[in-house]
Amino acid sequence: MKSTYIIGEIGQNHNGSMDLAKQIIDVVARPVVEHLFNLNVQRMNAIKLTKRDLKEELTDSAMHKPYNSPHSFGATYGEHRAALELNDEQHFELYNYAKALGLDVVETLCAVGCLSMFKLFTPDKLKVASRDLTNLPLLAALAETKIPIILSTGMGGKEELDDALETLGHYHSNISILHCISEYPAHYKNINLLTIQWLKENYGQFTIGYSDHSIGIDVPLAAVALGSEILEKHITIDRNLKGTDQAGSLGPEGIYRMVRDIRCLEMAMGEKQMTVDPAVESARIKLERSIATKNPIKKGMQIREEDLHMLSPGDGVKWKQKDKIIGKTAIEDIPENEIVYLNMVQ
């Protein structure tokens, strides 16, 4: 199975703090070990940041509306959003920080004005948030950069997806599509993971993945098992921190377990065939059955079927090959309940 491209979505979980953002990146960069077999497995591939242009975010009335949520970082929603926003230079600093640790950086750009960061650096991939699937002017501006694009489909159906793909396709085809449900947290009955397979069957020319908003790691693992080549998950340094996305994100231990388990799952998937793996050979010899004596057989006796039954170990003759034993003559004494090997008969 191809290695899944795993993206840790920081989003706004840095709470406007560069130090907090770097702590989350440090968690992602930790080595991941599967301890049972002492395997060093691949870490997350990338972190994802989000950039908004507040002049292109909400109506003036919505931005000036009082925001009294316990997760508020300002008196109005506009002040709240401004407190959570990092500027281009800070995104550049985090880009360099993550790249120095061997991680890719994906940027969700929520407005054409956010392309100003390109004066400083070029992200490895661009992400289109679910809410902007129908924002065709933004899609065109992003695609014009020729940077690989990841589309989330959490608020759209086939028509919206096709319109987005048509717009992007005027510029390039390096596009990934993520099945997603824009529900926070996503209820299991709404997730519909089989959409991943539908996307692979109907949009197989693109890379297909899954952006998860469920609680825990079981749904991401199932998504990978169903063929997701990209997996995106919200991450944080502490799920108890203030912020609307913190409680639904993975903390350090959850990040570690999800990545470890996905990498182990990738190894376990194997191929579409049935073979006897060399790894089971010792168990096969120890536990399988071979033709054995039911009662003592003296040298010179002709062996009958009623003289035989099946016992372990499995290093002797199988019942399918019983004609190699039945009707043959013993050339030595064979005790009761012992394997009958071919060199004992003629």
C-alpha cells in the first residue's frame, strides 16, 4: 500500500501564538515507533496553517457583532478573528521552522488577498476549505500559481465538485479531493466513508483522501483502509485549551497513536492475492497435521487407512497425499501416534 500523506491541521489552534504554533509543530516532528516490533515508522508528512484576509472574510455587520462565546478572543467577532490571525511574516517563520524539521507546509488560503505570502515563500501545497468549494474566483487565483491543490468537499456535492474541478483544470491537474463532512465534531452516522470509494471510482484521475472531523482515531484508520491517499486531521498541543477547535482535535498522544497505527495499517494491507507467507512457516510446521499412526505398525506390514489419523507437527505427509502412505509397506517399526514419513515406507 502506498504511504498515506498525513497532514496535521493546526488551523487556528495556535491561538495567535507563535510559540504555541511551534510547540505543535515539534509534536508532529517527533519520531514515531511501533514498540512491539521496534519499528521506526514515518511521521506525519505535513502541517497545515490557515490564512484569512479579514477584509474578505465576513460582512461588516457580522465582523462588528458582539462575540460572547467562552472561546472568544475579542469583544466582537472581528476582534476575535484578528487575534487569531498570523501575518505573512509569521507564516514564513513557521514555514521555515517546519521545513527545518523535515515537514511539508500546506496553506489554506481563504481569500485572494492571502496570496501576498507568495512574496516571502511558496507553500508545498494549497488547500481549499470546504466553504470555498464554490468560490470560483479564489479557486482560479490559487490554481494560477500551479501549486498542487487539495479540495475539501465538506459542504458540496457532485455539481459543486465538478464546477470546482472545471475551474482548476484551466490551469493544471495536480489536484487532490478530500471527502469531508463539515460538522464539528462529525457524527458517525453522517460520515459516510464509502464516499471515498465512490470518489476513487468516479474521479480516479485525481488523488483521493479524507479530511476528518470525528473524535478519536478510528475513523481516520478506516479511511486509510478504504484507500485514502491523503489524511487530514486537526491537531493541538492541549485539547483543553481555549478555542472552538481544540476539544475536537488530537493532542500529542492521539497524534502519536494515529500516525503509528496508520503506518502499521499500511504495512498490514498487503496485496490482493492469497499466498502462504514465509513468516508463518515455523507455525505451519509446529501446528499443522501430518499423517500419523493410530496404532503400532511393525516392519513389513502393509499400511491401511484405518491404521492412520492426523497429528501435529506438520512436517510430514498431508491427507491429500495419503496414497503415498496407504498400501505401502513399512520398512521399520513405527510406534503408535507418531508421524509416518516417506522414508519409513516403500
